[in-house]
Amino acid sequence: MCGIFAYLNYNVGRERRYILEVLFNGLRRLEYRGYDSAGIAIDADLCSPAIPKKEKENGGDEEARRPPYGSAPPLVFRQEGKIESLVRSVYSDVDAMDLNLEQSFSVHAGIAHTRWATHGVPSPRNSHPQSSDAWNEFLVVHNGIITNYEVLKETLIRHGFTFESETDTEVIPKLAKFVFDKIRDEEGEQTVTFSQVVTEVMRQLEGAYALIFKSAHYPNELIACKRGSTLILGVKELSDDKNSGKLFHDVKALTKDEKPKELFFSSDLCAIVEHTKNYLAIEDNEVVHIKDGCVSILKFDSGREKPASVQRALSVLEMEVEQIKKGNYDHFMQKEIHEQPHSLTTTMRGRLKDNSVVLGGLKDHLKTIRHSRRIIFIGCGTSYNAALAARPFLEELSGIPVSMELASDLLDRQGPIYREDTAVFVSQSGETADTLLALEYALENGALCVGVTNTVGSTLARKTHCGVHINAGCEIGVASTKAYTSQIVVMAMMALAIGADRISTQARRQDIINDLSSLPSKVSEVLKLDGEMRDLAESLIQTQSLLVFGRGYNYATALEGALKVKEVALMHSEGMLAGEMKHGPLALVDETLPIIVIATRDACFSKQQSVIQQLHARKGRLIVMCSKGDASTVGPMESCRVIEVPQVADCLQPVINIIPLQVSP
């Protein structure tokens, strides 16, 4: 998952060394997303434009080897491997160039990127920023995939462009140069605006993307745009008065003043929180242009020749700087796993009152939901698994049929959604591309759309009719953990609220509410298995595959546990419905294949005992998760490893059961 970051200072002097460090630190904040290469672009010294090596080797007259604009070409640094490799490489290169790191800029625009290879192997030439030509007339950093890049590439090659990378991204800066040259030839250089170039580029692109453009033709300007991928604008006004740090209430103010300020683009809030708490979540098809310290926002519409200007309000970030620090933990995922007692407490705070559940975001829509012909849960990955864990309980309490949809599959099939349906969209970030596309589809079909997200002000939160904020706090680890458990709890509370009018389930509801209150303490108890699960993980290091069997509420636990192993341990793992074991998977079992069976006390307990017996008969290498006190009932102790966890209400047991599986990778 690529990370993009940009920094622009206006009317405030910043040395080149400072600018470099801001860009490097922005990339470090995005490091958790996973990457294989990184790069940055900054400005050269204006007084001595550097002639590219390739151009020098080509010979020719001096004038022909000058850049086709009045400033020095931007400097681009790209490196395979870790960010620190890029840092060392940059400082080595600037020393070799004799570049003045102490030079101060009152205005400067820099861009940076971490890449996760999708098109082309990890290498400097495939890293970002990608360039339009040897003079770096247009530079682009990109998160996402351009699906029509091959067609665009063929067209650009016919017009004389030469490609150096294997990426889909390279077509974007080259397309920008093609558009710029064409408009300039037709209308004259002075009439070509940066936003005009970028909107025309957007008109040609298909796929999902977040883009930041830097151009030597438009020094000290940046343009960002997005379609499907997340992009954030952060704004920090600088002044000498006591109100320094209090930022703009809306973007309209940014279009008028010339106060000293720093502006940031990022694909993640965690990269801007140390600089400012004032931000704007850029929406799909918006073009955000920073020029002369002012921000203008245009709304791109493929059906219109010119985009319309729009005004947007800034949001205040609730995240604290401490949340993006690892503290005493080895990594962010470990920290967030151990934060779950707190995140669950925060998720439930103020919502369990007088033996009832109060969800302010849903109260005006509960009657409509109760009269739905069906409820559809829609999500991707971990969020889909959380919804799957909540489905049986929601069906039980509401009496409404509940179906599950992977967002991408729903779109591929164009599955039927009706006006009488309630579609519940689950996403930690609220910016998951496939989920947002599915949301647009459901809105077009007239369904009531409910959002379950961890991010206030996200696209999902803004576009759904109603919803619930899960309040899990900042999640930096790319493998979601605390958001997953909070999502289950939020959807359990949704089930309680939707089914509150059914007299037949009142006793059941009360039992669940009581267990919700005690859930954080039970999670603290199961976290004490950390050491035991580390030992188990070490014993599985040499294995090539892992199966996880679950049933009922814990089918979702099996899927999510296997997903965590894939994401973190990079090992093949597969979550399976235990009821399907005899329909193929049993043939895989032997004494070398580790198999986790989730057999805590619920309506499926006896069935899971039978599964254990069948796997034992095949000499399976068993790891059984059971409720405390059940070790002797789940299988022969000498042939399987047992993990005992606290017992809670069956519908909440997935919250407990997933934690050992989160810890083990």
C-alpha cells in the first residue's frame, strides 16, 4: 500500500535541510503501511541549473542542453529498500553535487513517496516520483492503480515519448507534459494553468488513484487529486501572536490571505498530526491547488469542460501525537493489540445506559431498519470478517434476514439491492476504495445506507445516511486489530438497538448487555497469553501452511485469524468453516500440518468436539482454543496443544478468541 506525502512552506523561511527532514519524517510515519522503495523530489539551486547527465552525454550546443523553462530542474532521489537507505543516499548525493543544505526558501514545494511494487520490480527506476522527461517538467507520486495505462502508454509512445520504468504511474507525468505542450501550442504558454493540465489528465485516467503533481513550469505550486484512494490536506498557519497554532475554520479563508503557513498532503492522518490538527479529507474528483499560499478546490466532472470551484470546511483531528509513537512496544500492531481493553471501553462509553443501548447516529432510522426486507453487510478484509461475526446475533435479535457481501464481488456481479434494503458499510478508515464504490452503487439503488467506521469526517461517514463511529482510536498498524474487536462490539450494540422492541428477546438482551460491560476486563485477562502465544508462534516458524477451523460465531474468527497470519507472518493460512471439513479439507490433514480449532462453549461446541476427534484420527497437529476448564474435554492432551480463554456470551466470544490469533503472528 503506497504512501504519499508532500510539504509546502509559504512566507516562512525553511532551510533545505529542514525541508528534507520534514519529507523524510513524513515517510517514516507511513512506514507501517509496508513498502519496498522510496523517493523524494525537491528544488535545485535556481542560480545554477544542473544539466542532466544524459543530456551532457548527448552533446549538442549549450542552448539545446538548457531546460525548457526558466528554473533549475527539480532534483529527484529514488532508492530501493528502506527509508533510511534513501536518507543516506540523498545526503551522499547532495554532498557530491555540493548542494547547499543551509539555503533558505521562503516558498518551497517538496513531494515524497513509499512504494509497494505492483507494476514492476522494486528498483530506483520504478520508484516514485515518476517523471515526464529528463528535465523533470512534471513529477507525480501516486497511490492506486491506473487500469488503462497500457492504452495511454501506447498512445504516448506514438507521440514520441520514451518510457523508462515498468510502472503504470509513469504514464501520468508524461500525459501531463503531452497535455501541457498541446495546450501551449494551441493557446500560448501564458494561458496554460496547472489545474487545467491536471484536470485534463484526470479526464484520461481510469482506475483508483491519489496523485500529487509538482512541475518546474509551476514552481512553488502543488496540485493533488483523488479518485478512490485516500488523500488528506493538513493546514498550519504560523504567526507570532498567542493564537499561533489555531488554524483556519474553512478553506475559503485560505484562498484570500498571505499569512505564513505550512501545508501538507498525506495518504494518512498519522503523517500530519505532529504538524497540525486541522485537516481536510479530500473527496473523489476534487482537485486541490496550492499557489501563492492559497488553496483552491475544484470539482472535476467528466461531463463538463471546466471544473466548478467548491468550498469545504476543515475538520479538527482528534488524534494525539502520543498515539503515533510506539512507546515501549516493539511495533505498532503489538501496541494496538494491547490497547484493546481501552479501545473497547471507549467504544461502549456513553452507549450502555440503564440496561439499554443508545446509538445516537441510528436512533432516527431504527424504525426504517426494522422494516427492511433484509440487512446487507458490505465490507472488505477484516471489516467483512467483523460483520460476519455479528451476523448471527443480528439475525437472532432482529428477525431480519442478513446477507453478506464482499464489496468488490458485489460490484463485479452488480448484485441486486432494493429500496427496501438496509446496507451496512463497514470500514476502519472510511476510505476503502471498493467499499466506497459499493456505497455509490447502493445509494443509486435507493437503499438506506449505514456506515460503521473509525474515522469521523471520512468519505464513508459523510456519504451514508446514518451510522456509528466505533471510537477505537488511531490505528497505525496496517493489519487491523483493535478496530476489528470494536467493530464487532458496535455491531452487537446495533443488534441490541434494532431488536429492542421484541419482547421475546429481552432476557437474552440483558445478558448480553451485562457481558458487554465486563468485556474489557476479560480482554485484559486473555492478553496475558502473550508469552504463551509467542512460544506457539516460534514452534510454527518452519511450517509452510496453517489451517484454522471455526463454526457459528467463530467462523469469522477462523477467517480473521488466518488473515492475520497472511498479513503479518507472510505464510499461507486458510480459515475454514468446520462444517465443510469433510467436503475436501480433511484430505489435507497429516502429522505435519498445524491446525487450529476454535472450540469455545457455544451452540456449536459438541460439533467442534467431533471435528477434533476426526482430525485426531488423521494424526493432525492440533492446536485447540477452548473455554477455561474445558481442556480435558476437547481432545487427547498428549497429542494437541490447548489454549484456554475466558468465557463470555457466545456472540461476544469472537472478541476474546481473536486476540491470541492476533498476538501469534
